[in-house]
Amino acid sequence: MDIKKTITIVKIGGNIIDDVSELKQFLSDFSKIEGAKVLVHGGGKSATKMAKSIGLVPQMIDGRRITDAAMLKVVVMIYAGQINKDIVAQLQANNTNAMGFSGADGNLIQSEKRNHPTIDYGFVGDVQGVNTPLLETLISNGIVPVFCAITHDKQGQLLNTNADTIASELAIALSEVFEVTLNYCFEKPGVLFDADDNSSVIENINPELYAKLKAEKAIHSGMIPKLDNCFNSLSKGVQKIKIGHHRMLQDKTEIYTNIEL
Amino acid sequence: MDIKKTITIVKIGGNIIDDVSELKQFLSDFSKIEGAKVLVHGGGKSATKMAKSIGLVPQMIDGRRITDAAMLKVVVMIYAGQINKDIVAQLQANNTNAMGFSGADGNLIQSEKRNHPTIDYGFVGDVQGVNTPLLETLISNGIVPVFCAITHDKQGQLLNTNADTIASELAIALSEVFEVTLNYCFEKPGVLFDADDNSSVIENINPELYAKLKAEKAIHSGMIPKLDNCFNSLSKGVQKIKIGHHRMLQDKTEIYTNIEL
């Protein structure tokens, strides 16, 4: 029997990025994870702050942020430049051989500009494919890839892309060659029955319970795309998915949400 | 006899970076260079523009730019983010498998914060070492590394570093395993006898001629660190160095300066 090696993928959200000491602690914990690993990071508030400081007005349609050309420049600078390189330098200081990537680098993640019938999202990309052979080569050479949420269309256009989706697509692609555990880390201890009660963590959720909670409107709307992503990833070969606070990575907490089929 | 493979290293300056159509043409030409290759890019005027637009005042001591913490944030965003990812995406569109790096990525270029007896340059790094084995692994996997002028100290600190020096240090490191041709591309057709006369290109310069021209003050002061870098690189194993306009890369011009020992 062909036994696959394991890999841990961790996605961290903006709340960790925005908190210098929390990020430092997280990166130290992440460095201690044994074996192959990948980090995917969101953006935090710096891009919005920078956009405001240079006079850009956030464009929103139906509550969705629109990435126009000026905003794309800002997110590329902040996500692929400032945040990504700061994380890489800190991981290197922790003796983790991190290498920071956008999807354009090595054509690691190719996407296409979103073509929506009624909303022009601007320079937003939906993932089309992952360059798995190159990613595997990097990982097998001891590299720890650190992805920001920028991809490209292979025609010279960079595109803003959802970080949760990037983590999910990387997990699916890598599940061809690895047993993948995907960890979504955020400020809450897991998926909650009651969004205002951190002690109401759903410890296990499967498609049946998910359908039931959705029907009862008992799932916070922000959690729905995250969980859709998770079930999609599990159905496509990802072994294990956890949602919770990043403390779960070092077994500092036993409370988190386990997503299962 | 052990015959080394060849590699071409190209450094481009700010004038190309600042000119959208010139950069596009250059990247198309660069993509046509056969065999292994590496690109090193400077910064251009975007970092200064961005610094001004967020209210930073450039700090200068004795005509030298000082990189304080706020300016470092800006150069990291612009060099490693905006410029580097734009170049990588354009090269990918030209079917060149580019991957963009700061020195922190994969610990490819480690530096130390400059310690000057009288001037505090701020977050400026002098190159200490290149991770040649990893760089060679990437290149042998068909990757075309694209370096911006940011390095790190392996203690978590990013550092602003001279792009000419990065090109030179990469050339020296790679000369252990490759026959290296290093091309410094800028807006002039080469090193000039008369800085105001583009037809006065010095076609060949060796240490004797260089010493003579320096003694006669016939070399533009801005060219001196560049040439010092060149002779240093040649004495440490780099095979061939050319200085000129980027047209020289595609033999569109036969005029450039050849640096020789």
C-alpha cells in the first residue's frame, strides 16, 4: 500500500495579522508544527488603512467590496509585499524555511477574472488551477510556502482572491500527493451555535447537521461560505478540516470544530 | 573536463521600471534569452512617490538616503509587492516561469544591518551570503528567479539593499556552479567617456584603464560603485560583465561596455 506523507495547511485571518504580538506567537507555534506545512494569510485592515491614507474610497456593491485598479495596486503592495515578507522574515527567524508567494510566482495559482452577470467585481479572481508538481517540488526541498491572497490570470493580470478559497484549493490540489489537514484559524474557538457565546462551539459538524442548522438559520451568514468551502474540500480528497482559534495548532486547546463528511 | 552550464543575470534600473511600455518591451526581450536566467530589479520612483503621498519626508544625510522604519515599510510594499509581482505576472504572460523573491524568501540572501561609524543608515543591509544550493535547485527546476532589492538579517528584520550589489553577489555565488554573464542595464548605452555624449561609449574597460580614468576624474561619480562592483565580481569568478542599454540583450545594439580583467 502506498502511504502518503502528511501535510498541514493553516489559513490565518485578518485578526491575527493585525495584532503584532498575537502574530508573533502564532508564527512561533506554526514553526513548531512537524513535517510539511503551508501557510495562507488574509489581509487584515492594513489595505483599507493604506487605501484611505492615499485618498481611495472603498467601492462597495451590495455589501461586496469591488477591487478597482487603484485598490488592486494597494492589496498587491500590502498582501504580497508588506504582510507576506514580514511573515516570511519572522518565520525565517524561527528557523522555518519560509518562501512567500502570490499565485503568479511559478504560476502556482492561476485564476480567471470573475465574470458575474450583474456585478462587476473588478480585479477579483476565481481559482482555476494549482501548479501541484512545482509546489510539491518546493515542499520536498524543505520549503514552507506562505501564500498571500493574490493570484494571476497568466495573461499578465494580478487578481485579488479570497484567502479561504486559496487555502481550500491548495488543500484539494495537495491531497493528490499528501494526506492533508486543513486548519482555518480565526478569532473564535470554532463554529458557534450562538455567535455571541464562545462556549457554544459545535465540536463536530457533518453535511446533515449543517443542512439542519442552515434551515434553522442557526449558522452565522459569514460562516456559510467557509463551511461550503470545507465540505467541498472534504468531498474532493482533503483528509481532515478544523476551524478554531490558532491555539488549537499546538493542542493548547482541545476545543475547536471538526468538519467531517 | 567539467563544463559548467551558462546563466545570464540581468539587473535593470529604475528608469525601465518607471516606463510601462519600455518595461513591457524589456520583459519580452528578457523572456527570449535562452537558458537559465535571473532578473534583479531596482525600485524606480514609485517608493518616493508613495512615501510622499502618505506624508513621509525622505531622510537624507550627506546626500545618502536613510531608510527609517516608515520608509522601510514603503520600500518593502513597493519593491517586493507592487513592482516584483507586476514583473512576475508579465513574465508569466511571456511563458517565462518567473518566481519573485526578497532575500528573506528561502533565506536566499542574508544580510546584516549596516554599522557605519558616523552615519546611521537605518534599515539598510549589506549582503552576507547567498543560499546557493537552494537557488541552484530552483533554477534547475526551470524557475527564473526575480529578485527585488530587499534582504533580511535572519532575525526577523527586513533590510533595504542596493540592487547592483545584489546582482553582483548573486553572480559571484552562482559562478561556483555556472558560467555567469552579468548584464547591468540602464538608460545609457554604456560607460561613457563624456557623460553628456551617448556616442562616447567605452567599449572595453579593464582595471588599468579604470584606474587611469579615475585619476583623470573622467568617470562619472555615479559609475564608480557600479564599476567597483564589476571588477570585484570578475575577480571572484564571474565570467563576463556588460553595462549598457537593455537593447544589448537581444543584440539589437552592438554598443555596450564590456568589463574585463
